[in-house]
Amino acid sequence: MTKDERFVILASSLGTVFEWYDFYLYGSLAGIIGAQFFSAYPPATRDIFALLAFAAGFLVRPFGAIVFGRVGDIVGRKYTFLVTILIMGLSTFIVGLLPNAATIGIAAPIILIALRLAQGLALGGEYGGAATYVAEHAPNGKRGYYTSFIQTTATLGLFLSLLVILFTRSALGETDFAAWGWRIPFLVSVLLLGISVWIRLRLNESPIFQKMKDEGKSSKAPLTEAFGNWQNGKLVLLALLGGVMGQGVVWYTGQFYALFFLQSILKVDGYTANLLIAWSLLLGTGFFIVFGILSDKIGRKPIILGGCLIAALTFFPIFKMITTNANPALEKAIESVKVDVVADPAGCGDLFNPVGTRVFTSPCDTARAYLSQSSVKYSTTPGAAGSGVKVVVNGKDVAYANAKDGNPAVLAAVQAAGYPKAGDTGIVKMAHPFDIFRPQVAAVVGLLFILVLFVTMVYGPIAAMLVELFPTRIRYTSMSLPYHIGNGWFGGLLPATAFAIVASTGDIYAGLWYPVIFASITVVIGFFFLPETKDVDIKAT
């Protein structure tokens, strides 16, 4: 790798790390942001609005891919990802300055959502530009290796955001951090923005794109060529369904749903859960490059589809082992305590609520929702017509009071039967960031590392594969859309959808069917229809 090639990779990767850092800050601080900007609403509602504003950034990413992909194929790669990083960085900095709802009223959440939309659009254009730019500088036979550095950026961005938040929280304390200290991680991002822009300004245009443009062969209508032509449109669909869809769900399960599972289902405290994930990312990130290099030797398909297949086959046992080690009392209770909600079927509805906007009022629904939030495995048994709701714990009837703030009688009954209390001493807990050598902590980190390893398998080679699938004149546009649909929609909506499945079934593992099914579909479609691309000469396209 030459000095110039190293600089290209450094410039592209640093900027993308920074953009992912910005994006994850909001997700990590959604609860505090909800209290700051949606304070006019009850706590549950403000949390929902905060998460919906976060989801909005995911939903608009494919539109950013279309907008900036077109610009990148007409104007150039360098110009486009300079624009995207400026939009992303300034949006993040402004969030740190934005007055809260108590100060400027309804304008605060409106501006916040507008900034989230701007971030999502910019991120939709950033990844395709960085991946294309690096790949077009890479020699044949090394594109998997070169682009694998770009693949580390999402994980490094998440890792960096977790570190900054943990450091600021520890330095200020929870009270000051919740009141005003949460703004610091957003404000310091302006320094990262300045460094990233300065580095990127020193870059030249991609040599492959510049040569094509000098020869007058660049596309005048990349959207029409990319999606209006069936030959290319078919490749876009195959890239999505036979590659990126499975990659997206494996990635979001291994990094984001795992964190959610630890905190919301296994009741691990936030400090410990974030440290456990951070250690697994630290140990696993180098494997993006390992699998990128390996894909140059044996191909993109075997590694990506192999990762999807192994993940689909092992997600259930791995998450069960995480429960065994992180909260053994919960695992024992799930196996030994039988909980039934007995109610008239006419009063029991569907609890599937992925966006969190539905309000349950039926006693049957509120009872089941309450048990799900308490990580209690339950089943629903039909009761007599017109009968009230009761919860039966190991054969003993417990009246359900339909209380808005919980049900002490039900909680006491399930805890007496064996379900752990909040803060139970058996739940994994880290005393400090380097408290990783105790057997319980080490076991959980090891299992999370395996999940990250799956992520590196499917994600490490994906950029090279997408670049190689499409010709230079429409490459930016063509690769960006399937990438951001697969990751922004199938992946980004996974945590909320998976938890909605858990709530509606009463089984803490049922949400894993979401990634298992979509990863399996990708394995089948990719195996039969997706072409291998490692030997494609992109300079000739």
C-alpha cells in the first residue's frame, strides 16, 4: 500500500467514523433527549417520540442515497462526500446548542426532527461515496482489503460515542449530565468535523471517475440508468435481497439488539451493558480487515452468505447462553415458573407495537404488556366470556388490577416464584471498565464477541462486492440504495420490531426470528442468483 493510498483510506475512514459517531450519539442519549425536547408529554410518550425521531434518520437514508448518489455520479465522489460530512457535522453541533422545549416550546422538537432528517440524508450519501472512492483507488485483487477499513467505521463510530458518553457521565455525574452535560458530546464533534473536512479537502478526485469524466463518458441521468434499466435494476434487487438485507439484520442483531437485549430484557444496568458491548467491539473490530482480505482470496459470496447462515443457525443458542451467564436467575425462572394470563379472548388484542405509539387499555393487553416489560415468559389462556383478568403463577391465582404504574401483586408473585428483582446480585455487573476477568463477565464478553465476529464476516466484504457489481458511470447511485435500504430499513428497524415480537408472544427470544428469517432468505437468494465479483476489473467498467 503506497503512502497516497494510505492517505485516501485514512481520509475516507476518519470522516465516516465521525459521521457514525454523530449518528449514534442521538440513539445512545434518546432517553435524555426525550426529556429535554418532548417534556410536554408523559414520560412514556416522550420516550416514544424521541425514538421515532431517531428512527426518522434511518428511514430517510435511502432517499439520501438517491440524492447524493446522483450528485456523486454526475459531479464527483470527492465533492459529494465533502457536502455530506458538512451537513452531518453541522446538524450534530446544532443539536448541542439547541434550546430545549422548556425554553422555546414546540419549536425545539420541530428543529430537532429536522436536524435528524438532515443527518439521515447526509449519512445516506456518505457511505456510498467513501466506499466507492476507496475502491476506485484500490488495485485489482485488494479491494476487499482496502474497503474493509471503511467497514470498521460504523463500529468505531459507535465505540467512540460510547466512550465519550461514559467519560462525560463519569466526570460530571448523572444529575449534571442529564441537565446539561449531554450537550458536550455533541459540541465537541465540531473539532472532529474540522479535522475531517481539512483532511478531505486535500484529496483528489477518484482516478477512475476523473478519467471517465475527461473522456465524456459520465452519466447524464444516473437514476434512470440505475433503476430504469432492468439489467441494472435486477442487480440492485439482487444486491439488496441476496446480500445487504441479511448483512443488515446480522449487523444490527450483533451490535444493537444485543445491547437492547442486555438492558431491557436481561435488566443489566446501562453502564455495564455499554462496557460489555464496547469490549466486544474492541476485540472484534480487527476482523473486518481479516475478512476483507480473505474475500480477496476466496470471494465475497462465501464469506457474506456463510456469515448469514452461521448467524441464522446460532442466534437462538447464543442469546440463551447470554441469558445463562448475564442473568442466571431469569433463565431458571423462565424454565421453571409457569405464568398464564387468563382472560376472555374477546378482550385480548394484538400487542405488536414496533413504533410504540399504540396505547393499550384492555386489562388483558395491559397485563401481558406489563409481564413482557418485566421479562416474564407467559402464555394466554381463554377465560369465560365476560370474566375479568387474572394472572396465574405456578397454579396460584393473582388478581390483576390494571394499574398504570405497575401491579405490585403480580410483581411480588412472580418474584416469589423465582424471577429476579431489579439489581439482583446474580445479574452481571462491572465495577470499572477493566473488570473483565471475572468468569461471569468474561463469558458474556466472549459471547458478544462471537456476535461481533458474525458482523465482521457479513460486513467486511460488502463494500467491495457492491462496488464491483455496478459500472463506474452509475456506481455511486446503484450501490448506495440497496445498502441503505438493507441497513437503514431492514437493519435499523430491527430492535423495535424484535422487541414488539417479544411483547406480543411473551417469549424473550421470539424477536430473534426477525434476523433469522431475513438472513436465511438472503442465503438462499444470494447462493442461487448473486454473482461472485472479486475478479471484476472495475477500471474496465
